[in-house]
Amino acid sequence: MDSEASMLDHIERMLLDESAEPSDMPLSFLRAITNNFSDEQIIGRGGFAVVYEGRLRNGRSVAVKKFSDTTELPDNRYYIKEVESMIRLKHKNIVRVFGYCADTQWKMVQYHGRHVIAEIRQRLLCFEFVPGGSLDKYISDMSEGLEWRQRYQIIRGICEGLHYLHEENVLHLDVKPGNILLDYNLVPKITDFGLSRCFDDKQTRATTRNVMGTLGYMAPESSSGVITFKSDVYSLGIIITEMLTGRKGYCQIEYVLESWKTRLKMPMGDTLEQIRVCVEIGIMCIDSNPDNRPDLRHIIRVLNEMESMYMVTETTTSSSLVTQGSDEHVITAKIIAAITDEKQQKVSLLSTLPKNLPFQFLEEITDGFSKEREVGRGGFGVVYKGLLVDGHSIAVRRLFRFQGIQMKHIANEVNILMELRHKNIVNLLGYCHEDRHTAVEYQGKLVWAETSEQLLCYEYLDYGSIDKYIFVF
């Protein structure tokens, strides 16, 4: 009893000390706090283990994972992998391990009608109790369930947890909603490292004959036994699309945005731009070619930059910006300037996603699309120089009103430029499609009519086109 009381003291101290290291725990102690592994205290089951709630004296709880009682090597191997992976991991989005137990005893058992002596192995882990249950209980479509901010918080936390794992050279290899737990504040915590792998510092891939994981979340290359960090990225992409739509797999960006717009009952804005970025990340993550999937470092960079822009638009309401004109338009100008700077810094594809821009903003920075700001004409529209409040310039292409095949050419150009990011390709910064009601003259009278505006914004290149520089020797 003294040892059990001492262990209780130890765990209660660990709950208060984030730096405390996991320790060996006696089987008798784990049996005591789970009421001898009572069915009433079962909180989860998996292929190789049962999880119990362990109750401490101070009213708090821990989770006790009891692996199958067996002498077979595979189950023991999964236990060893999980201990080796989890014991050194410390991150807010990774379930924290308090202790472990590997107990082996000789017992008399009945075998084929005879009593024989057998070696019984007990393998257990004790880790933090996460009260909200697993993520799969929270996944729903866009029309119900969690609000967008809650979903985004969960997506962000999973990304941070996986980024930390990959920085530590740990591949989880079974990332799925059932292996992500949520606390009372909906902070996600990745758990169940039974299939995980630890790579050497310079190792990026491995092959295996034992292909294991969960169907629907396993990367396509896993069927050939190929394991890389991009295997976890694929699983992440499936989870992101589930969080956005309630379904696994590829989704149409515009469909997702329209569905969320209906639920949010608001026009396209910062929240929908967050959703757009997350959809694009999810789609990239589930690319069938692992080389086309982003790594976690790039994903975190994109989220950081998007959040910094989102915070500017959300928090800047009364500052020196007010004296420079409309708050919304000045803020939009700052966002465009930030994107332009990103181009100059040659950041990754993910970090320069084009933005939806209001027509009124583009009208103001081009001085009402004045003749003096015109810098070029083409078959599809007129290009104007847009001047931002901080000195940056952008090119604003106001498209003629087309239909049919010409409109398809324009849509094709936008779709292509959305995907391209290279120092030698003109960078698409933003786009605008607005239906506007204006007074126009018709048969000598002013009438109220609906017009459609389509505009594209590019980085501004001061020296014009190359045909001006071609000459004969």
C-alpha cells in the first residue's frame, strides 16, 4: 500500500509538472486505480489493447492502456514501438505519457486439458486522460456540428502535432480521427503510436512487407510497402477534408465555400478565405503523387501567414489607417503588399494563394479605372496600374464582358495561374467577380441594370513587355 500511495503522489505531481519524465509503474498500482481493470471503467478499445479510466485520490483521472495478454511477438513489438515513440515526446498536441509497465509472471494455466506453467506478459501504458473523446465523434457536414473556428482550431492543432512528430523523425502511420483525442477546450491530441516508425536523421523513406494502417486514411503508395513522411501528410489531408465537409476524399473548392457561405450567412470574407486555404491544403495533401504533397513545415508556414493577415483584418479598426481612407480598403492593400513581398522572398507555392478582392477597392486604387492609369490592352481586357497606400503597385486587368468560348479562355487562364508560383511566371495576386447594380443609359433613358465585373490582379512589372527591347544588330 505504501508503494501505491507513493506512486499516486508521483502521478499527482506529474500532472502539475510538465517537465516530469515518465517512469516505470507497478502492475498492482495500475490494477488498483482501474478497479482491477473493471469493465465499468473501459473508455476505449483497439485492435491490440483496451483503455481504462484510472481514478486518482485528488479526483483527477488518467488513462491506462492495457495491451492484450499474450506471449506472441507482434503484440509485444507494438507495445515497444509505442513506448519508444511516446516516452520522449512532449507537445501540447501529443497525448502525454506518465508511465509504463512491463510485467512478466509465471502462472499455472490449463492447456489441452492439462495444467502447465506459462509465462504471462502484461504490457501497459499510463497517459493523460483526455475527456472529450476521439475526433470521429465530432465530424459532421457543414450544415451542423462544430462552428468553423472550432474546426479550424482542431485542424491547426493536428498540423502542429504532426509537424512536431516529423521534426523528431517520428512517423505515426495511423493518423485518423479515432487516434485524435479532444480535451474540454477542443484541443486535439494525437495518440496510439503502435504502428509508428522512428527514422534516422537523414532517412526519408523505408519499405515494409507488413502493410498496416486504416483503410481510407492510408496513402496509395502504402500498398507497395513504401513509407515516408508524406504518408502521414496524406492521412492529414483526408482528415482536413472530413473536417470541412463531413466526407473523405477530394472536394470541389467552390462547392465547399458556397456550403459554408450558406451556413455562415455572410459574404466572401476572411473566414471564407480561411476555409479556402484549408480546402486547398487538404486537396494538395491527398495528391496521389507523394512528391506533390506539401510537407508539414510548409503547411504550418501557410497557416501562420494566413493567420497574420486574418488578425490584421480582424483587429485593425481604429489606428492611423483610418486617416488614409476606408479601413477595409487600406487593410486589403496591406494584404496585397504582403503577398507581393512573399513573391520577392520566393516563398513556397502554398504561402502565396491569390485573394478575393472587392471591386470597390480595385476601382479606388486605379482612380476609377482612369485613362491615365491604363498601361495595356489585349483581346480580353484593359490593364491598369493600381497604386497602394504604402507605395506598392499592382496590375489590375479589367476583363471585357464575354460569354461562351471566350469566357472559357479566361477561366482557363485563372485556373492555370492559381497553381503556378515561379520567379519567371507573372504572379496572380487576386481576383474579383461581382454582380453590380448601376444606372445605365438605355434608349435615351437611365435604367437600373445588373452588370457583372471580372478582374484579375497581378504583380506589377515596371519595364513593360520584352518587345520594346528587341532590336536589329
